[in-house]
Amino acid sequence: RPDFATQRDSGVADFGGQRWQVRSVNNLQGQKGSFPLARFGYEFVLADRVVAGVETRGNGRIWILPGLARGEEDELSALLTAMLYYGTLLDLQDSI
């Protein structure tokens, strides 16, 4: 469930010996005010650094920070794929 004050979903994924923090993105860049508009996607944090993002609106897109270790890229690929699928399910639920 999202945090009531921010309406931001967050959690962790323990995968491959790493603990990935996952946070929803609910605001647009350049948006006036901080009121959450919708769930646009998710960002992935490792060691206090955003290393990837996934847009779940429309056809979906992903971004991965260049220079990550091969194993981290593999783990992120699995996590990003899962979030694209999860985002599709949430959109379907919201449309019902």
C-alpha cells in the first residue's frame, strides 16, 4: 500500500545477495507542487543511488545506469521485467 502522505509505493527486493529499494514515481519533472498525479513507474536504488528506472505507462521503457557490474545488470533485468508486468496489472485494475 502507498504511504498515505506521499501516495508513494515503496519496498525492497532481496535478490542475488543485493537489497534493492524500489520506489514508485508519482510526479512529473517540472511539475508545480508535489501532489502525486499518478503512478508513472518505479526507480531502483542500490547503496543510496538510483541505478535504474522503469516507466509503466504506455508501452513502458527502462533506464539502467551505465557501468554496473554484469551481475547487477542481470538482477535489474529480472526486476525491471517484473515491474513492467506488475505495472500492467495495476493499470488493468485501475481501469475496472
